[in-house]
Amino acid sequence: MIKYPDDYNPILDYWNTFAQNGGKEIVDTKIYSTYKHLVWKLSHNEDGFFYSNFRGNHVLEFIENYCHHSKGSQGGKTIELELWEKAMLASIFGFIDEEEHRQYQRATLIIGKKNGKSLLGSAVSLYLQVADGEPGPEIYAVATKKDQSKIIWKEARSMVKKSPQLKKIIKPKVNELDSEDYNDGIFKPLASDSDSLDGLNVHGVLMDEIHQWKNGESLYNIMADGITARTQPLIFITSTAGTVREDIYDQIYEEAEMTIGGYDQSDGYKDHRSIFFIYELDSRSEWTEEKNWKKANPGLGTIKNRTTLSEKVERAKQNSALVKNLLCKEFNIRETSTESWLNFEDFNNEMVFDAAELKPRYGVGGIDLSKTTDLTCATVIFQVPDDEHIYVKQMYWLPEDRFEQRIKEDKIPYDKWKDRGLLRLSQGNKINYKDITKWFYEVQTEEDIYMFKIGYDSWSATYLTDELQDTFGKAVTEPVIQGKKTLSAPMNSLGADFKSQKIVYNNNPILKWCISNTTVDIDRNGNIQPSKGSNQHKRIDGLASLLDAYVAWENHMDEYQSLI
């Protein structure tokens, strides 16, 4: 039975529920940014991909016609997808190229528990097995433990048993679903200790509750490598937040942050093969207000019981020991000491300036040094009379010998930034710190901005500080001790200045990227310092350099103001 006409588009329908003020739905900033980008893509041919209503609706038709609930009050009934589910599935399956191959090869749903993610994963797995038009599809539900890998698979098996149509083409066996007579397809659960992980020719991978995976990166990589022989494979990841840190969950979550943060930046991080749907609170403090609960629980009141959640919240209000687990499991706040520093809207400032027109007299520098793989960044901030703005000039460096490797591994447009003059190369396989002194000297001699102070990490190389002192004078250099005691108050002040649009940085895409990567490490007293988390491809050096300059500026603000 055809349920959706050719012109039906759940992406637009869902977007319209929250895009305008007064919309009936409330979503977090990541979901808002994701759907803003997807709606833009509906009318733009991005990298050769366009939206097909037929392909977007096809997966919905399959699920609602052939997939059945197996448990509870809905047991035996066909699934009726909610609008947020339809929009997500249409987004994953609807964008294709001219050869009708799907754009997205990895889709991730992070959502509060009890929102039906395992049911969705099971339905998607069956679609990939028998309705995706793939000859000989191999579908796998994987986890680091066999019991975990069987959750989605068992639900899919139950769906098959409940469906008269699916039973005709899929045979449930002890440890696989066999559609050999229909299309030579199989669906199996696999775990890290399986003997048959290598040599797979994977069309679909279901990864559920990756927040529980310990040492999960190797399993993830094996399965990701297994999709390379297929034309339109899909890795479908579903999870809530969890307690296992510095593992595959954090890696994928941080890739999601970089991808979503790059949507509004022409030179930002891009991953055109991945799509992320992150339902979470925007701030830890939002859990006490019921209006915010749907940010992490789009199925609240329908799939997920509102009364049960309300009772959990009330208990946590009375017992602070329950708050951490509540935030993690119900609202997708990772159980960690870090959280995002600023939202994109907080620091996005597209104002540009010409230093020659502003004619600043003095500037304050900041330096963040790298080892070999990180960026190195130098910053100069300055003010001019009768102007509250703090203007930011920056330069970045990468080692020349590692330049192409960094572009490839980080998936960051360092080459484009270099062409724009925002980044320079240091000869060899590490940064030559003389390049930093040279740049500060250029700013002073060519732009007539004299160095009043230069803040630097107190652990910086001695010969760099000696060179800076020889060039600019000993009184100019100022060590900035790294740590919460020194950085917390200035970082809070800097964040407030970003939010009030006082920081003008010439819309520098590298600094934007660094800020979007920045989380804060928080101690028990609420003191903070910048952190980049565990993702080795993230960089926060631009923010760190700016913060060192900002600390030096705050320490000598009155004297600096008297000079300008």
C-alpha cells in the first residue's frame, strides 16, 4: 500500500515544526544546524548529490508496510513512524548521485534511552537486507560483546516472524536471517571475539550502544573497511551517551561536532559521507525545565513515557547523587568533566577589518606552540581609541613535510587556508620557532603595530623566549601559566566578549574551527580551562594562542589603555 505521495518530504515537514518562532517542537542546536543544512541541500546540488523524494519515501513505505512491533501494547501491529524518525530516515536514504547511489555511508543517531532507537535499527537492517536493491547483501549487527550485538538482530528476527510478507523471503535461523532464495542475503550478529570478522563484504552495519564499547576502535575500523567494495553501503550507529571515555563513542561524537560545526563555514570541516542526528540538552543546567526534555527525547510522550521521566527528574532534584546518571542516560550529557565551551552562534562574527584603516599603535601577542602534528598559532590582539572591540590577527603554521598527510588524515582544508595566506609552512618535519618571531616582527614593521606584551605558555622552548626578548625586549614577554587557576577567569571573560560580539577576528575560518573544537575541563569548584578531548584530529591551538594574548592583555589592561 502506497502511503506517501511523490511530493511528500518529511525533512521539510519536520523542519517547519521548529524552524520558526512559535513552532510546536523544540530541538537542540545540533539538530537545528543539521536540518538547516539538509533543507539547504534540498534546493542545492552539493558535490553532485540531490534529493530524491522516491528514495527518501521508499524506506518509510517499507518499514510502515512490512515491519511489525514485537513487544508491548503495540505487539503485532505495523510500525507507524514519528515525524522526526521519517525525517531522519529520508535524509539518510534520500540524497543520491546521478547514478542513484546514496550519498551517506555513515549515519549516527545519539538519543536519550527509550526513544525506540533499537527498533529503528532493526527496521533499517531489514530494509538493507531485502529492499535496498543490493545483490547478495551482507548485513551485520556488531558490538564488542556477543549479547550486545544480538539486541538489534533479535528484534529484527522478531519483526520477520510477525510479518507475513517478510516471512516469505527471510528465513530466521539460530544465528542469522537468511534471504538466500530471494537475493542471496544474510543478516548476522557479530562481536569482537568472532572468528569471521576479516574478509567481510559489508552492505550494512548496525552498531548499537557504542557508548558501552571498550577498546572499540579496532572493531569499528574492521567493519568500516568491510564496506569499501559496495557502491552504497551504510554504517548505522545508534546510541545514548555513556561512561566509557576516550574510546569510539567520543571519537564519533567529536567528528559529529566538527561536521555539524562546519556546515556554516565554507572552509570548515567537511565529511560529505556522514550524517549525524544528535539529540541532547544544549547545557547541563536545562534538565530541570520540562520544556527542554524533548531536546534529547524527541519521542517523549509517545514512544517514551513522560511520567516516568518526570519522576526520575523529581528524584534527582531531591538527591544530587542521581543527577549525573540522569543527565547521561536521559539527556545525553556525556559523563565527563568536559562540556562544549561556546555554541556557534556565540562566537560567529562575520565582521572584518583593515588594520591599515584602524591604525592601531600597540598590540598584545599570544603564542601556542605545537610539537609536530598540531598547528602552531601566533596571535596579535589590539584596540583603538573610542572603540570597545578587540581586534584579532593570527597566523598558523604546519610542518612542510607533514602538510599533505595532515590534509588527508584530518580532512581539513589546510591547503585552502594556505592559499588564502592564513597558514604558512615551516620547512622540515617540525615547526621552526624562528618563523613565529619573524611574523611578529612583520606585524610590527609592516603594519606599525608595536608589541606591548607577548603572552606565552611558561613551558615554551627557552630559545624561543630568548629570541623574542632579543627582538622585542625582555619586558615584552610574559609567561602564562597553563591551568584552571590562571585561565578560568580570563576564559570566562573571553567567552562573554565573544557572545557580545566584541571579539572581531576577520571571520578567520581556522579560529572558528578551533573554537568549535574547544571544550572546557571543569573542576569541582567550577573553574575551567580549554580542552580538545580525545580526538587526535581536532585542534584548539588558535583559541589557546588567543587566550594567552587575552590573559596578557587583561593583566596589563590599564597600562595598555593608556598607551592607545
